[in-house]
Amino acid sequence: MNLTSGIDEPLVLGIETSCDETGVGIVRGTTLLADAVASSVDTHARFGGVVPEIASRAHLEAMVPTIERALKEAGIAAADLDGIAVTAGPGLAGALLVGTTAAKAYAYALGKPLYGVNHLASHICVDQLEHGKLPEPTMALLVSGGHSSLLLAPDITSDVRPMGATIDDAAGEAFDKIARVLNLGFPGGPVIDRLAKEGDPRAIAFPRGLTGSRDPAYDFSFSGLKTSVARWIEARRNAGEEVPVRDVAASFQEAVVDVLTKKAVRACKDQGVDHLMIGGGVAANSRLRALAAERCERAGIRLRVPRPGLCTDNGAMVAALGAEMVARNRPASDWDLSADSSLPVTEPHVPGHGHTHSHDHVHEISKDNLYS
């Protein structure tokens, strides 16, 4: 491996802009050197959700300062890098476009290879920064505002297989919607988690979606649960009764994490995988982590969950996957890399077509391609 840093492990900067966080991370191999994040969540809160146009503008304003902060935190110069990785998808199209454009500009200016990587695969790979190299294959449960997925990854850089996914609302989306019904603000996950600790998870018997004997073994559905909770709250209000917010939060949260952990453990057993990795923003939920630990211990499954700061969207996870791409000599992306809002998880990264990333070649391509 020919690395400009002169050290055996690749030094990679990662850029994440799939939603409302501008994340820039720097890793050397599996060691985290910097994790800088600029969030626009407070700006979106008054709208009750992420506004794509506002998110894109926030990324534009935060990009250069966040990259400079990460480089300073890592104590390196940009020229020391061995590559630039960026989330190419899935995510909000406009937000992704800001990140990919910035990554192409930095990679071109520095003469470094460019790696467009998958957001979901990055959420899996980030665990290497916390617990060392991922076992192969890895079973991963990813839960966030946009995704609830069970994935089997024999090779995180080239082979990620979907086992199951949500057929409607993602878990994080359901948290946000119930928080809105309870007038708890946005985002809903942290506040519901906090209130649930003071409530009774057995107070209200909310439904568990897709858990019947004839239902898909690994798919998720939270739309029916969301509707059931909203109707229960509405009925209490219409009757002039007080809504026990803490009990509702606890019972709703228990219904979500019960299904997530039960199906994840089942998938591990069925596939003969003796460990489970949980990632994504909802992986920061304290009850999900606790119940997963209980069920994995009973089943003899090793649980790997990154610390909460690495579960939410961040540049470190993108850098981690980028470093793995370099270490395994995966092909770099082309200079005309574009954002793909629906990039499938079966594509951990967007490889190029074999050309070199030299400045001579860059001069041959059009500005439309370079800055698209």
C-alpha cells in the first residue's frame, strides 16, 4: 500500500451531509483523530422536521469551517491525507450534493483519491472506531429517522445484504411523530427516551407490528403503532382526561424496541452469526441498548454498540469506511461522482471505472461534471 502519510494505516477525511448534520471526521486506520459536527437541528425544530432547503444552505455555510476544525483537532495538514471519503447516498438530494461537491473539490485540489460511500454501510463501519475490526460476516441493526434495517455484511466494503427493512415509517420517524402528538418538540427521540425512564412500559398495551406467525421474519412496521398511540391520546383528550405522558412514552418506546431487538436476535440465530452491531441515531436510545444487551446475553450473542455520539450522523463513520476502502485497495470513485438519494445498501461505495485520479485527467473533464 503506497500511503503518502508514510504510515501503514490510511489517513482519511470523511464528509457526511445526508441530512441536517455537517459532519467531518478524520481517522487513521481504525483510530479516530477528529470528529467535528455542525448541526442545524435547532433551525428545523420550529418546523417540526427537517426542511431540505434549509439543511442544504446550512451545509454550505458550515462546510469549510468544519473541515478546518477537524484538521486542527487531528493535528494534521490536508496534504497529509491519503484520501477523501464522502456520503454519496442515501439521503436528501440537495444536502448530499453539497457534500459530494466539497469532497470533489478538496480531492482535486489535494491530488487525493475520492471515495463516494454508502451512508448505511458507514453506520456499520463506525463501530470499528470503538471496538476494533468488524467480524465477518457482521449482522447489523440500523435504526434512525430514515431507516430501520437488518443487514448482513460479509464484507463491509463490497458485500452488504439486506435481510429486512421497514415497510412504512422508520423507528426514528415514529418517535418524532409521537413526540409531535404529545407536544414534546423536535427531535422526538431524546425527549421520549428521557420521559420514558419515569413511566411504566407496561401501562398501555400498544401493538407490535409484523410479529405474527405469518408476517415477514425480519421486516418492520411502525405505522400501525404510531396510529394506535395517536388514537389513544386523542381518545383521552376528547374525554377530557389527562394524558399520562410518561407512561405513553414508556409504553410506546417499549413497543418499538421490543420488535427491533427480537427480530435482530432472531436474524443472528437464523444466520448463525454470534454477534450483533446496532447503529444509527436511534441506537443512542437507552432502552434499546439495555433490552438488546439483555436479549443478546441470553442468546449467547456478543453485542457491539458504538457510543451515542458515533450513532448519530457524523463524518467519522464516513472516514472509517473510506479508510477501509483504502486498506482493501477498493477502486476510487470517478470525478463525476454524483449524489444518489436512493443509493441501495447493496452498494457500499460507488467505484470508478479504472481511471487515475491525476490532475492531468481532471483537466480533461468538464466543469459541469466536476462541480455537479
